[in-house]
Amino acid sequence: MTIHGAIEAGGTKFVCAVGAAETGSLRTATIATRDPDSTFAEVAAFFEDAADLGPVSGIGIASFGPVGVDPASPDYGRILATPKPGWEGTDLLARVRAFRDVPLAIDTDVNAAALAEVAAVGGDLRQLAYVTVGTGIGVGLVSEGRAVHGIGHPEAGHILVRRHPAHGDFAGTCPFHGDCLEGLAAGPAVSAAWGSPASELPADHPFWAVEADYLAQLCMTLFLTMAPERIVMGGGVMKQERLLPLIRARTAELLGGYVQGARDMAAMEQRIVGPACREPSGLVGAFLLAERAARHHAGTASRI
Ligand code: ADP
Ligand code: ZN
């Protein structure tokens, strides 16, 4: 069996794995994200230890953003403007190549997750959006089997939304835009506006309808712009099980029947869903990136 390496590089933790997308991880390790030198020392040690499982044919990286995803740009594989101290400009591909010279590929964690979610349902979806609602709001897009890139990667977590009256004049927490979607509805915004993290708000708290309204505005925008067959909702905040049905109902209401099937709640249940992957979608996506790098571009860092 051919095995691959996967790294899900996050702002709070790096998850490393050896295995394959289809069969799952054979071994994983979770490493706290510190400065790049000490973090990558641990990543290298993981792959060293995992050498007994056999050589990896490629390594895929699903990274927090913003990150350079255009192989023609000098920024390819580098972390761009980030508030995370010490990480701006870090060349993730070079850091991995320093300990393992195999084909490498990188994309955002959410684009990788979107690729994994397409694969998890047999690969025959034309358009899919993966949304994570956690410390930030990230959106990955796959169109016709490829992750969407253009001027960098999509950043739909920062769209402007219509403010919910319950938020009053709350300024929002996005350092770039204040009250964009992420600034109103990601984890830090929840704590700032409601006085407790989302994980501690009871299921019957009025907050959940407000959160659903904002996320439904994102879903509406995604349906209207890319017509996805499926929007997958993941991330820590989505662990509140009440949220998904609220988002479906509010999205249907906002769309007003304007998108095919939008009034049909059975159809909406197929279109706005939780993750289908058995492991974290970003990690599975990193395996897929590794597979593609190994298959198509042996020996060189590649665009997927
Ligand atoms: P990150 O974005 O850093 O990867 P997560 O996706 O785990 O992190 O999201 C963290 C957020 O998820 C926090 O704001 C936390 O309050 C929220 N969260 C975690 N567990 C739950 C839960 N069971 N219900 C609702 N919110 C949760
Ligand atoms: Zn923003």
C-alpha cells in the first residue's frame, strides 16, 4: 500500500499523520503550535518516528491562512499577513522539504477540507463549499474537482452581512473589517458580544438564532454565487446540534424560493450538511493533496 503524509497546520495545533485518504491514518500526532522552529522540529520528529511504517510518497499540507497557493508566485507555500506572532513569511514548503524531500502540495485547510468532502461522497459533485466556524470563519470552495484559487484563495468568511438587531452597535472583532461575518459570528465575537464562549451557551439561548441568521446569510451568498450542490458546515461552533437545522430553515427563508428547491426542506437537508469524512476533513484533504502531488508532479512542489 502506498502511504502519504498529511499535515493540518492550524493556529493552535498541527495535526500530522501518515496513511491515506481512503484507508485513514495509520498514525497521528497533535503538536501545539508554537514558534515555527520548535513546531517544525516536532513535525520532523513525527515523520522520523513514523519511518517504520514505510516511505511516504508525498506530503500534503492543509494550512491556516492566509497562505500563498499560487506556484508561480514567490509567496507559494508561505504564510502571509497573519496576526500570529512569528509566522508571517514562514515558508511551510521549505520547512517540510528540509526534512523530507518528496513531492509536496499545499492549500488552505478549508480548500483541502472541501476536496475531502467531495471525495467522501464519491467525487461526483460539481460544486461544494466547506465552511468552518471556529476561532475564525473559513470557506473552502471546490469547483469541477479543483480547489478554487485566483487572487490567492477565497476568503468568504469575511463577507459583509446584514446586522442582526440583537447585536445593537457591537463593533465586531475582525481586525481588518470590524463587523464582517467573522467579526460578528466567529468564536471571539461570540465571547465578546454574549459574555461566554459558544461552547458554554445553552442550547435554548437566543444567541443560536442570531448565529444561524448570520451563517444563513453566508449560505445564501454561496448558493447565489456558486450554486453548490452541497455546503458542509464544520468547526467547533457547529458542535451545537441545534444550529444546523436553524441555518437550513433561515437560509430557505432568506432565499424566498429563488434558488431551485430552496423551499423544499428535504432538499435543504441534503444541501446544508455536517462533514461526511470520518477523520477531520482538513487532514483527509491533506492526504488527497499528497496523493495528487505524488501522482502528477513527482519531485516538485505543485499546484493542486
Ligand atoms: P479553531 O477554529 O481554532 O480550529 P474550533 O474549530 O475547535 O477551533 O472552534 C473553537 C470554537 O468552537 C470556540 O469558539 C468554542 O467556543 C466553540 N465550541 C467548541 N465546542 C463547542 C460546542 N460543543 N458547542 C458550541 N461551540 C463550541
Ligand atoms: Zn473580516
